[in-house]
Amino acid sequence: MKTIFRFAGTGVLSATLLAVGAVASYGQDACADVDAQTAVYTKFTGLYNKKAVGDMETALTTGKEFLEKYGACESLAEQVKFVKPHVERIEKALPLVKKSVVLGPLFERFDKGIDTSNGDEVYSAGKAILAIDTENLNVMVPLGIAGLYQSYNNKPQYADDTIRYAKMAIEKLKAGAPATKKNKAGADVYGVFQYELTKEQAIDEMSYAIANLTYYAKKDRAGALPLYYQIAQTNTRYKDDPRVYQTMGSYFGSEVLRLTGEVAKLIAEQKALPTEEAKVAMEPKIKETIGLLNGNADRTMEYYSRAYKLAKSDTPAAKTYKDGLYKDLGILYEGRTQKKEGLDAYISSAAAKPLPNPTTPVTPVNEEPVTTTSSAPAAAATKATTTAAPVTAKPAAAATTKPMSTTTTTTTKTTTKKTAAVRKRT
């Protein structure tokens, strides 16, 4: 048994030695096979600098083959030193090149959509790009603004996407996302074409887009108020934009008109009651509603006064807008105070006050006993007026937004008050 065992052990040992010898012989043969080395190396050097995906894939495969077979050959040290960094470069660049092949046509559509103000193409191509290149702020920033300008052309259908991308982009910008390019002044910028903005400009523009679209396109007017108020507290250019204050004022102006109708309805109901006791019993409700009406009128005038003070009149459109604000203020002031004198002094005083927070409840204002059975409420609107905001050219051509329009019936007449606003460009 021992002899057999020794014989068997010797056989295993011999097989192992033969295998090791074969490997050594293979390595030696590879390093000695000049023709094979030349073929692989020549193929690689013919492709290593190509830009097409197929060529890069072949170069990568060939380069890896060369390094695997001949990387340990001392005679090829110089060639290995050349091949290795290019293989690493190609391996790193190939996924990006593959991505660019897919993204190239999408970027062409995106750019053309912006150039032609084609909202469908901008958002369709932009979404497809971000599905692949998820952190691309040069696409995300325009998507967070473009829908605002589309809405000026009565195309509010991009509001949800604009708000969503604006919020995403603002979050990334505030978190310090780096820019990939600079403008002519050397400042970091994000976006493309007319939507190429610095960090501060982009946040400013998108914040206004969110507020505006929430108010006008989404018709979530109460939800937009804190957004406008937040803009008013900043030191950005929109802090001095009269539309910010006019929009907040228009919210409470709508309440003025609604409450005017409510008071008129209550007065009509009171008059129809059969007894004086029943009529007197309605006085507290009417007084309470008139108090809210007066409070909303006061708040409307405070916002409109600030808008009027900030509005310019250096162009015909700007002057029309400013004159419209003044006319609105005159209507509100006369209805609220029952006099015409003192409007200018009131505007100056109201504009100088701290800006009221629009999210706080309106305080009812009842300055004197109210007799309701024979008169309409003091703050009822009496005329119609239209205002139009000033226009500048950047980043898109101006367009008129839908006016605020409500109709109110009082005990004496029917009144329609309309306030239109042309949105100012960046």
C-alpha cells in the first residue's frame, strides 16, 4: 500500500509540475509572439482616438486584450505604458458618449423649442433629457421658467411642470449645485439662451414663476399669497415689482366685491322681513359683514398704494398701468371714505406703512353705527377700470394675462370691476 501510495503521490506531483510548466511556457510564448503582439497593438492604435461608439467599444476590448496578454512582457513595457491610460480613459468616456448619442437629438429639439417658443417641444424634450441626465440644471432652470411665459400667451397647461421643475431647481441651487459654464462677465450661470441666469437671478425668476402660476394658472389664490409675500421680503428685483403687490391686492379686491354682494343680499333680505324686530335682529350680521368689507377694502388699498408707488411711467404701457392703479385706488378710496379729497396723501401714507402679511386674518372695521335698511355698503365699487402692467423684452415677448373679473349686485346698481395685468419680462 505504501508503495502504491508513493507512486500515486509521485504521479500527482508530476502532473502539477507539468501544469505549472505549461503556464510558464504560455507566458513565455506570448511575450515571444511578435506577430500576435503587433496585430493587437496595431488594431488598438488605429482605434484608440476614435469618437464613434462602435470604434470606442472595439478599442476598449482590444486594449484590454493587449494588457491581459502582454502586460507582463518586459519587452513591451513602453507599449503597455501607452495603452493602459488610454484604456482607462476610454472606459470612463464611453458611457458618456453613449449617453450623448441619445441626448443629442433631444437637445436639438429642446433648443429649437426654446428658440421658437414651442412649449410642447420644450417640455417634451426637456423631460426626456432629465430622465437620462437627471441633474442637468441647464435644462431644469428653463423648464422652471418657460411655462410662466407660455401662460402669458394663454397657455397655462405647463403650469404643473413649471412649478415642479422650479422647485427642484431652486432646491439644488440652494444646496450649492455647481455650474457648468460662465457668462461673458465670468459669472457662473445656469440655463440656456434667454434663460441663462446667475444663481440669484434663476432663484428669483423661478420663485416668481411659482407664485404667479399658482395664483393665475392654478387659481390657488390663497395658496399663492405667502409666496408673493415671501418675494416681497427679499432683496431681489421682484421686491420692487408692482405686480407683486397688485396681485396681493387683487386677492382682497375680490373679497371686497364678494362681500359687497353679500351685504347687498343681506340688506334685501332684511327689507323683506315683516317686522321691525326681525329687521333689527339682522343688524349684527350686516354690521359684521360690512366690517369685513371695510377691512378688506383697507387691505386692498394698502397693497395697491405700494404697487402705485413702485410703478413707473417711462413708457406708454407703464403709464397705462400706473394710471390704472390710480383709478382703482380712487374707486376704492371714494367708496370706503365717501369722499374724493385726500387720495394722494392716503396713498403716500399707506405705502409707507409696514407691508401687511396677507396670510393674517382681516380685522373687521366698523367705525360708526351702521344703518342698513336704506343704503348700500360704503365700500361698494362704482366704476369699471382696466390696468395694464409695463413691459420689457427679456426673456420673451410680453403678453396680457387674464384679467380679474367679477360682477357684484348692490341694492342700487350692478357693477363690474375688471383688473387686467400685463406681466413684466425679465
